Amino acid sequence: MLKIYCKNTGTYKEFQEGTSLLEMLPHFDFEKPYPVIAAKVNNVSQGLKYRAFNNRDVEFLDYRTYSGRNVYSRSLCFLLCKAVQDLFPGGHVVMRRPISKGFFCVVDKGDGTPLKPEDIDAVRDRMTFLVEQDIQFRRHDVQVQEAVDIFSALGQTDKVKLLRSCGDVYVKYYSLDGTPDYYCDVLVPSTGYLRIWSVSPYNGGLLLRLPDRHHPENLAPFYEQPKTFGIFSETLSWNRIMGLDNVGDVNLACQTGKASDLIQIAEALQEKKIVQIAEEIDRRYREDSVRIVLITGPTSSGKSTFCRRLSIQLMACGLHPISFSTDDYFVNRLDTPRLPDGSFDFDNFETVDHEYLQSDVLRLVAGEEVEVPEYNFVTGLRELKGKRLRMEEGSILLIEGIHALNPGLLYKIPDAGKFRIFINTIMSISLDDHNCIPTSDNRLLRRIVRDFNKGAFTARETIANWPNVRRAEVKWIYPFQEAADVLFNSAYLIEFAVLRSHAESILATVPKNCPEYSEANRLLNFLHYFVPVSDKQIPRTSFMRSFIGQSGLD
């Protein structure tokens, strides 16, 4: 007999060795408003078919948890791919990226004809049928070469390149009703768990919609994101210039000595975009009297580096940029809004004294000299230290911060006088055609490395705070993304390969007996797919330097 401790109930129960989590679940009595779809075993995500042979701590998860959502969305992707293959011989799905609360997918029917609305209806019907059949997802643990042979025979070169380059001896793949596929982590037990979803036409492909994270009985609300999709499409075209479509392509390029070329091309493309933005600002300065540039983005997107690099290009256009951060207008710490648990809510809009900031901006635009404050993050006090700014002929004001695009920040200044920039990190490559990279993983890894190297926070502390950061971004930052005049993508094509060398040792410091180990373990498993690349050739002006150190723009 073995002893299982259930975190949901705080109780122990004994089971026969080899009992699955699915078999254990009915023996633990706790509130289950939504179906349990996965679990954490000793703080590591596992499927419900996991069998225990030793004493274990178990926490059962539903869709409202981050791990649960990942398990559900992966399984749903397999369901879609299976339906397409059943309907269209030779058909293939490419899961391009998460967008609009779902996944944008490109469907190749295999016959050269475009995807039609009636095709999507047929896919929806087939997926519904497969769910009603409640077919098992089966896991197979095999040597890498066996998996390579299977996917080579199917013509799925994206998986072949990934598996050959990851360095594993054994891998697991899944099958659904005889159809094999590869997924980077666990799935739900069977298709019957996948009750809430939808498919609809979207930008020449289809959008696979997911349940709402807070109310999984409903679909997540749809938000049109044309500008976000546009910057993704632009980045995708950059990848095509370099002949890269997935991580296997990137790994192969790095293994054949092309990492330096990839770095230089990525840097050149980003600089080209910054030049274009600077030239557009210069045009609007001269034609439309734009005098204020507002720069925002989520944490670790590279706002400060972007501001500095944009300033250089604006000077090359003949303008005279001056800048400050909204952070310098934080209210004194004792006046900072608080979260329900009593801790400080540093991401709240009211953390910024926006009336004070707006007053200074109005004076600057009027030609007055203004002494702007500097926030002392050690004392938690706003201080005047003699930093004086004045806008003269040719001057343009750059304001950077997470609330820079909030309409309440500068509501007294006409929109015609503002140019809005939103910086995001949109990864345009995937592990393979069916495994998208989570949208925030690069920012989380950037922040873990930066916080650790600066001695600000341990990896465990950064991971523990990340859910609060993400909730704040959804509330205070992302609602204004589509209002931007231009979006800039600071994601770096091979940044995971560079971050791997920095992040692995840092993530290894997270103890296995704490809840944060689950995320640390997931990130470590994720990073192992990338061939590591040295940071020696990363320029000192690169966005990456803001996080890995030795930036020449500090």
C-alpha cells in the first residue's frame, strides 16, 4: 500500500501501488464546481492517467488553474488536428499563435483549395462527434528514433527536426483513435472532457476558441485584434526571410554555425522597424503637430530600451527627444493602493499621480521649464533632484511606462498631439506545427533572469508573483493595445536559445517542495527543446541585454 496526501482536502488515503489519479479522485471529497482535468504530483503537472508507485502529494486541478488550461488547450488542439485529418486526406493544421482568447490556425486541406465556411462547419461537426465518442488519448513512450520514423512516414518534418535536435533518448507521443501526434506535455484522459470550444473563420484560417478562464462553462469572450494580428503577420514574414518556421529550423541553423547570422538579421530587422517608427513620428511632428510620444507594454517587454533606441533614431531625424517614465510620478508608497490581501498594488493606475504628471506635461508643451521628480524605490518617496526639462523648437516628449496609453493619463491633451506605441513580445515560431509557445513565456524568463542577476528577487519569488503581474496586465495594459498608432515586437527569434544558458541554473534554485517548482520545472522542460546559444554576439544595444546584462544603453 502507498499513502497519498491530497492538497485539496488536506487528508491522507491509502491505495494499492499503481493506482491512477483518475481512480483515486472519487475517494477524496472536496468541492468540484468544474471537472477535474489534471493534477500536480509532488508539484509537477501530470495527467489523470498517472499511476503512483510511491507515496505522493497530489493536487487535483480544473480549468481555472494555469496548468489545467494548458492541458485542456493542448488536448483541444489534438482534437482539431484529428478532425481535419479525418475529413481531408493529406490535410494538415498549423497552430500559429494564441490570439483573441483562442488559437489562430491555418488549415491546409491537402488538395490545394482554400478553406471554405462549409469546411469549417464540417470540422466543427467532426470534432463534436469525436467528443461524443469519448475516445481515449493514449500515451506512448518510445526511443526518439522510433518517434522520428513514425512522423517521417507521415511527412511531418517539423516534428522530426524538433525531436532530432532536442537531445532526448526517449520521448512520449500520443495517439487518438490510431492517429499519432506529438505534444510537449500531458493531455486529458479522453475527448469527452472537451465540452466547451468553438471554431470560426478568422483571417483566412480559423480561430479555435477556448473556455473562459474564470467561468469554464462559457466560451471566453472574443476580442478583435487586427493590429496585433498585423504585427504577428509582419514578424512571420521576417521569419520567412530567414527560412525559419519552427524551433527545429532554429536549432538546425544554430547547429550548423548560423547563430551569428540569425542574431545580426534579427537585430537589423528590429532596428529597421524602429527607424520606420521614428520617421513616422517625424512626419507627424511636422504635419500634424505631434509633440508627445507615449510608450507602453507589459513587464519585461523592453520599454526602456525601446525608448532609448527610438530617441537615437529621432535625433537622426533632426528632432530633440526628452523623456521620463511614469514610474517617477508614483505616489509615495504609503499612499499606494492595496490588493485585497493588504499588499501593495503597484500596477494599479492610481499608483501614478496622473494629475501631477499631466500638469507637468501641460507646462512642458506650453514651453515652460519643469523640474520633474525621480522616484526613490528604496525609500518609497517621490523626490525632486534637479532634473529640469524644457521643450524648445524641435523637441518631442517621450513618456514611457505601463500606464502611458491609459486615456486617463493625459485626458486634457488632444489625441492629435499624441503618438502611441505599444511594445509586445509576440513569438512567431512554434515548437512544431501543433505546439505553440505560450505568449508570456519569454517575458517570464526575461524577468526571472533580470530579477535574479540584479539581486532583486529569487526565481521562486518572481514565479510566485507572476500571476499577480499577469492579472494586472490584463486589467491595466492590454485593453489599450489596439488603440496604439503602432505596435512593436521586441521578441527575439533565438532568445530562448540565449536565455537557456542563463535561466537553467537560476530555475534549478527553486526547491522541489514549494508550489513554484511546478512552473520552474515546466520552464526547464520547455528550454531543453532549444540548442543553447552563447550571448557573446548579442550587441550591447540589444533588447536582450536589458535582461541578461551588459547593456550599453543603461
